[in-house]
Amino acid sequence: MRIVSLYFLLACGFLYSEPQIVPQQRNPPLFKGEKRGKDDEGKTRSLTGTVKDEQENPASGAVVQLKDTKSLQVRSFITRDDGVYHFHGLSADVDYQVKADRKGVTSGVKTLSVFDSRKTAVINLKLEGKK
């Protein structure tokens, strides 16, 4: 009886000491706009465009604001001499609103919809005086 009990305990100890295989988990992003691995399996997109003034000239120094309509987080980009702006790492599952301001003159608000399937969407903005 003792020998059987000893073998039983040894067998149980061997079974419990076997290493377990744990699946590797991905770390969650810190926030929605965080840059991830290579395009995160196609779930991200970009937005670019040009801001022009009333005379159709590139608007340098314009502040372009991008609003995530889900989290209400706002990101900003200041255009350079060419008036171009860029936003990368945007979720394909969220609508975004974009607008530009410069020296008190504002563009209209435009929306990048979840139904827009382009990997790099282009939305050009025009600054218009107060009417």
C-alpha cells in the first residue's frame, strides 16, 4: 500500500510540475491614436489634405484640428508653407471631423466617415471669411 501511495504521489507531482503553455498576448495600445505595428492588419488609415485661403493660396500656419467623434479626442497639425496636413494611425471604425483655423478665419467642418474605405483619405479645406 505504501509503495502504491508513493508512486501515486510521485506521478501527481510530475503531472503538476509539467510546464504550461500560455498563449502570447499582445499589449493593448495606450490610446487610440498610438502608432502600432505594420498597419495593424489593415485597421488603420491616414488623412491628408491641403488648406487654402480665400484666394486659393496654400495657407501656411493654419491649425488643422481632427476630432474623434467616439472619444472626443482632438489632435492638431500646423501647416507649413505648402498648406499640407497629415494625420496617421486613425481607426477605420471611427468617424472623424476635420476643420482648419488661421488668424480668425475658419474652414467648414468636414467628416471622414467609417464608410470611406480609402487607406489614405484626402480632404482639402478652404478658409472662408465670416459672412
